[in-house]
Amino acid sequence: MGINKNGFFAESIAIRPKYLVPVPENVSDEEAGIVEPVALALHVLDNLKPNVGDWATILGQGPIGLLMTQVAKLKGCRVIAVDLEDYRLELAKKYGAEFCINAKREEAVKRVREITKRGSDVVVEAAGTTRTVEQTPFMVRKAGKVVLVGEFKGRLNLEDADEALFFTSYISPVEYPTAVELIAKNIVDVKGLITHRFRLADFEKALQTADNPAEKSVKIVVTE
């Protein structure tokens, strides 16, 4: 519902009980509304299976990328955050990114390889652009892993990505209960991602704000 069927932004919808996930009282409605991207981050890092101390390069530090950064740190990774906006990189640093690269000012591929020496062990594309998709083969080490989350389109030059594993990832409700638990225990921060709040009556303005870089939005919440 809300992905391939209409209904996600309705005031209310009917859901079968078997699809519902209990939410503890200490988790606010705003926090509960961000369970899905936390579950996605868990799903992605579980599939990547990084070792403790591995380099994880996260391309894009929007709400998805920032949660990937948090979960990668929980997995014991050394995180390199890449984005075009300093305010998002500042959040990435807050959440434990060891290196923050502004791709407007630095050549991201070159910088990642300088930091990691041989290339990143795992790379997560969460920026949602063709350019970042096409950069991933040059950032990953030989026999490393790349997951495409934000965008799947692009021409991948795999000449230097010897034995690297590339795969795509999508939503996974299987991790919802774990995501709720991590939020409830303050292990993953979602409240700090919320920059704007709108009522449902102002839904159009919420979309305009999300699409306007000058607003410096990270996560926008639509309330009742």
C-alpha cells in the first residue's frame, strides 16, 4: 500500500492485523513514521555482511544515507560519507562518519581511494543519481561489494572492479520489528533527521519543500 497501490498519504487506511508491527509507547508517531528506512538500512547492511573495521562508503547523506551511516557504524565499519551539501555531511559526522567528502569540492573517487588505499570494502549508492551509480565501480576494492539503493540507472564500467559483487536493494518489511526496537532503545536516531513538519492539509507545500535545496531539508514529516 502506497508503493504499487494508492493510499499511503490518506488520512486513514485499513490494514490486516497480521501486517501490523507493535510500537512501544516510548516511540513517538513521528519516529514510527521513519521505521521503513531504518529497516532498509538493516536489510542492506545485513546483505553486505561487512567485517568489523571494513571501509563503508555511503554515497548520499539524505535520510536513507544517514541511516546507512548509522547502521554501518553499528556493524563496526569505518564510514566514508559523500554528499554535495555540508549540512548533511555535518550530520554524517555526528553519526560517526570518519571521513566526509563534499563532492562539489573534491573528486570523490580519488579521495575514497586515497583514504582506503585499495578501495572501499563496501559501497552503498544512496544518492539517487546516475553519476553516483557510475562512480561505484571505481570506489570499490577488488572482490568488494556494491549495493544500489537510490538509483539503478547508469552505465557501469566494470573493467577495474575485479570480482566485485553488485546488487540492488529495495524495501524489506522483515526487518521492521528490529528497526522499531533499535529506535525504542535509542540505538538508531531518527528524530534528529526531522527538519520540517507539515500537516496533511499542507501536503503540497511539504513536497515543494522537499524539492527545494534552499530549504536544507533532511526528513520531512507529514502529521495528521
